[in-house]
Amino acid sequence: MTQPLILKKYFFVAIFWLVFAAAVYINFQASSDKVSSVFQTIALVVSSFFFTHFLTTKLLPKALRLKKMKLFLIQATGVILLLSFIYSLIFTYIEIGSKNQLPADFTDHLPFLWKGFYLALPASFLINGSTCGIKFYQEHGKIERDHILLQQAHLENQLKLLQDQINPHVVFNILNHIHILMKTDTKLADYLLLKFSDILRYQLYHCSQNLVPLDKDIEHLQNLVEVEKLRWGNELEVNADWSTGNNRSFIAPLLLVPFIENAFKYVCRLPGHKGYVKISCIEKDGFLLFYAENSCSEPATYKKKDGSGGIGLQNVQKRLKLQYPNAHELTIVTADNVYKVTLTLQLSDNNEQ
């Protein structure tokens, strides 16, 4: 808690007790002399402050922390009754005593004490209830802030875990491609190695951020598609359309990679059939319209091998729920040996999320 917040908190408490003291003094002055009113006010405010401070700073936070509110209600009832008795003593021995209306015998004081106790109960309940309500609101706000911080930390850790699951998979595929080409076409392998360095540079220096510029992420996807096109050669028809005119949009890094990876991973491999992959990525009016389509020989392959669309798709679905709640629409359709992914995503106009 910062210093201004601490000062604000104590300032509020001071104002509360000053207003309370003024109200009590005005009430006593209506029926007593000034000296008696001052003594009664001081005694009542000090005793009220002591008991309510103990109730709100010791008992209430402990009850909230241990989730023992029933015990706190019992303790609060005891404090209210005890404070009512203190009020009764103040009323009897300062208010009535100052007017010399008390009998000499102590046992005759009991009716006055009982009357003062009975009349003080509502006041004691009100002052303790008010201070507990204020303290409960403050403690509840603190618990909510701590809960939000824990949720944020959990979200960041979960997103980091999902990204860590994606990155090694991408690196492994590219290195495997280069290894194969080193035996058949060293010039092409050298070119892919340069592309791999660009891909690796992006993952090392940009993917640690929550959001990255959209054009940088699209450039990374273009490199991945280029690697796949060179690997497949004439065996696969690849069409890609990239349109990102707004350079001020931001997106979560590596979010679209699993869609592209799966399109090439499960594309049709039947002899005599030329598979195809279509990719469209268009930015328009603050939204990203992503579409990926590929031919597939076995529509059930996705579920058979990895379950529910594969680990990569499971990760991206989790990330969409975490990072873009109520700001995305994802549709995955498999029909007639064609696999289609359609994603509409509301982009951010700043790099904070």
C-alpha cells in the first residue's frame, strides 16, 4: 500500500470519529451542562474507539482470513454487550451522577444501570455495525485485489506454459526439414536455415511479450508457410493471402501457428492426389479475419492422433479463452475431405492486455 493510500485511510477514520464525537456532544449538551457533556463525550468516544478498533482490526480480519464468520458474530455480540455496559456506566455515573440523582445505596443504582444498558444497545450495535461494515468493505476490496493479482499471475504462467509447448514443436519441424534437405539440396537448406534464423529470432525476442505488432507476427507466419512450401515443392499447392494494412494493431504471439502447422501436417497424402492448402489473413477495422483450409484424406485423423484436434489446437483454444474472452469467434469444420478453420479476432490497438 502506498503512502497516499495510507494517509487517505487514516484521514477517513479521523473524519468519521470527529463527526461521531460532534454528534454525541450535541446530543449530550441538550440535556446536560457543558462540562458534563464534554466528559461524557470523551468517555464514550474513547471507549467506542477502543472496542470497535479491537473488533475491526483484530477479530474481523482474522475471521475473514480463517473463514470463521460464525465465531466472529459471537465475538461481535459480546463486544456490543460489553460496550453497552460501558455506555450504561457513563450514562449513570456521569450524566445522572453529575445531577446528584443517584441513591446512596449501590443496589439502588441497578435500575439506572439497567435502563442505561437497555437504551445503549441500539447505539452500541449501530457504531459497531458501521465500523465493521466499513472495515469489511476495505478488507473485501483488499482480498479482491489480491485475488486479481493471483489470477493475473496464474494467467501469465498458464500462457507461458502454452507458449513453451508450441515453440519446441515449431523448432523441431524446421530443423527436421533442414536435416533432410542437407542430403539433397544444400543451397535450399542454406536458404531455409536463414528463414529459420528469422523464425528463431522472432521467438526469442518477441514472444516473451503479451502482445506483439500484428505485422511482425504475420511475417513470422509467412516464414513458416515459405518453409513448408519449399519442403513440399510440387507435391502441394499452396495459396496464401496476407493483408494487414494497419501497423498499429497488436496480437498475442504464436496464436495462429497451430492452425498453419495442422494444415500442412494433415494435408492429403494419397498417391495420385495433389493436396492443397489455402490461407487467408486479413486485418479490417480492428478485426483479424483468419481462414485456413486444407484437403485431408481422413477427416477423423485429427481426433484419432491427438484427440480433440491435437495438442496445438487445444492450446490455442485455451489461449483464446484466456486472452480474448468475448473477443473471438472460432469455427472448425471437417467435411468432404476438407478441413476448415475460421477465426475472427478483435485486435488490440496497444501492446498492453
